[in-house]
Amino acid sequence: MPKQVSLIIILFIVCTAHAQLPGLRADSIYYQMKKVADWQWTTLETEGWKNSKKDWTSGAMYAGMMAWGKIANDETYYKKLIQVGEDNKWQIGKYRQFADDYCVGQLYSQLYTIYKAPRYIEDFKSLADTIAMLPHTDSLEWKKGIHLREWAWCDALFMAPPALAYLTEATGDAKYLNTTSKLWWKSTEYLYDKEEHLYYRDSRYFTKKEKNGAKVFWSRGNGWVMGGMVRVLSVMPKNHPDREQFIQLFKDMSAKIASIQQPDGSWHASLLDPDTYPIKETSGTGFFCYALTWGINQGILPYKKYAPVVVKAWNALTTSIHPNGKLGYVQAIGAAPDKVGYEDTDVYGVGAFLLAGSEMLRLTIHHEKNTAMVEAVNQDSIIKNEKVMVDWTTLSSQIKKLKAKGLQVQDALTGVHVPFEFIYNDKNKPKAIVFHTSIAPGGCKLFRITKVNNPSI
């Protein structure tokens, strides 16, 4: 008997008062993401990997590649990531409690959620079980190798928390997410400046100053924090006792980050001394764009205030793409603000870009006037040919003066029209619309439902 599968349908509520985002098109965003993702894979396959496939740099790239693979609706990208796992023997890095060395656990947990292969998470889960049992009472002062045991630097808040949180999503065991929350707030109590609403990189930076006398707050370091925070929030249940505390922190940081965006739409390497580092930097900008856009899409951040911020940020990112798909202006590996140039790139910058694009794509479709966006998600490991049913009452509440003869359904990325049928109630009035789609394992498809301007009779 064939496996019974279900399709998750998400109908996004569209505020018809919002104007379409200027200069943004879903197909263009999709093309730019594909161009960057394909360039990165081709470069890795032809020139080799600069760092280990278990390395944190690679782990950050995998986060973006997973987001891209879902939108691309092409299992080819997931197969590349599965091969990474096979090459790694599904193991984490050498220093088992070092956050950088289990960033790759994000990939393993997310792939397990789709393919349900126990070996994907066996090694990482054994570490996570240990982390959940430890007392975590050490000081986070940067000495005695504390970074090998605790989240003592802000970068760790991207590397480790989402890995544990996704393991809860994969296994249903809440202890990993609860450990994430406990350790997140320990690190925040130590590294977060409540006046500036920004994180120090680690304790060595508490008293350092930039050339202009400002405190040292690193763009990518705070980008790591915001990226990690929204990834945790994306799998944290609405009724989790710590969720509201996370939401408040996210709002506070978002307001600060938006207030210090540079005129070119980016954030420079030093957040409070942008003139010393006058060039845009795409890894920090990518993570900020990702987090802020996610916040808008979730209804946490107000569209009116933050949409202009993310549109400018996305423009700063896309104008950094070389003609061949290489993403430039990515600051090299480091722990503090530093110089950057057009030719500089690295895989973690690509990860940030793809995460940002995945949210910008949804935002662009979501806020088209008088439009309903439907996302159909396949969370299983087989291709599904399924029907999508959308309630007429919900559609008519979002699309003004909706009539049966004036409706069209399109693939939001290609613009191709999708045939659909009506389901009528006993009064011969539309009850729902139904259409069919095919979705790759772990993939999703986005559909745009709108009125036809001049429907034929």
C-alpha cells in the first residue's frame, strides 16, 4: 500500500492597503538566488572546499542551501546536501561541545525531518543529550578555553541554538529546545548591551572602542545573533514559556538595527563606526535582511516601518553579485570589524544571502495588492501529486469584490496559469477552489490568486 502523505497549505493574509514593493519581482529574486547558489556549488565542485565540510562556515552555507532547496522545488539540491552528510559520515566536528563544530547539526536535523533516516542525527543527538544534562555553571569570560564548552561569543548563537531547536522539531523531544532557551539567556545576560541593544562579540570587547570612540559591535556578529534567533523562533511553539521574551529581544534588536542602516542599504562591518569601514559588507547585511524580513512575514514587525529597510538591504545584496553569480563584499573570517572588497567572498555569505532571498521572495508575493498567496509544502521524502483546496470565504475576505468568473491562479515564480475547479455549496455558490500540483521531497510551491482585470464572459 502506498504511503499516505499530507500536504501542508499555508494561506498568507495579505493587507490590500500595502503597495507592491518597488522594484521587486518574485521571478527576479528566484533567478538571483539560483544564480548565486549554482555558482557556489560549481565553485566547490571544481575548485574544492576551502574548509572542512563539518566547519561552521560550511554549516552556515547549508542553512541557506536548505532554504533554497525548498523554494527551488528541486531535489537535486537536497541530494548535494545529503552527499555532504555522507562525506561527513553524519558526524559533527572534532571538539564536540564547541558550537562551531556542531553548527552542521542544523543540516542533519533538517534533512532528518524530511527523510527520516536515523543515521542522519545519531551522532549529533548523542552530543545534544550530553549538552542537555550538563550544569552549564561556568563563567563566560573569554579564558581557559571556555568557547569549547559554552556559548561565550555571540557567533555561537547562530551555530548552536538552531541546531538544538531543529533537533526538537525532528524528534519531538522538547529538552533540546528548552536547553537552547536556557543557554541563550545565559549568553545574553553576559554579552548583550541593554543600552545599545546589541551584542558584544565576547568579553574581550567589553572595553574596546572604535576610532570614533564608539563601542565595538561587529556587524556579522550581531547578524549571527539575529539569524540564530529567528531560526529558533521558527520552530518554537507559540505557547513556549520563553517565546515572548525572545520576541521582545527580537523587536528591540530589530529597531536598533533598522536605525543604523547605511544610506546604501547595507550595514558596514562596524555597526557604530561605519566611516572607518566605509564599504558595504554582505554577510552581516544578509543576516539582518533575513531576520527583519522574517519578522515582517510573521507579523511581528510592522510592514510600514520595516519594508523600506529590507528592500534597501536586498538591493545592497543583489548589487554585490558578480555577473557569474559570485557574491562579493563578504568580510573574511574574523572576530571583529575589518576591511572588505568587491572580490571578497565566502560560503557563509552565500548562506546569509539565500536565507534573505527565501524571505524576500515570500514578502514580495505576500504584499502584492489584492492578492492571496498560497504556499503548498511537502514535508515528506517522496514526490507528491496532490490537490490544493482554498476556502472561498477566506479568499473573498482578502480579494475585494471577488467573483467566480474573475479569478485566476498562477505559479508565483513562473507566472504560469494553473487550471482550477470550483466546489459549490448547496446554494450553488462557490465554497472553495481546488487545483493540483506536484511537489518534490521537502519542497514547496508558491501560488498567487488574483482577479482578472477584464474577465471574458
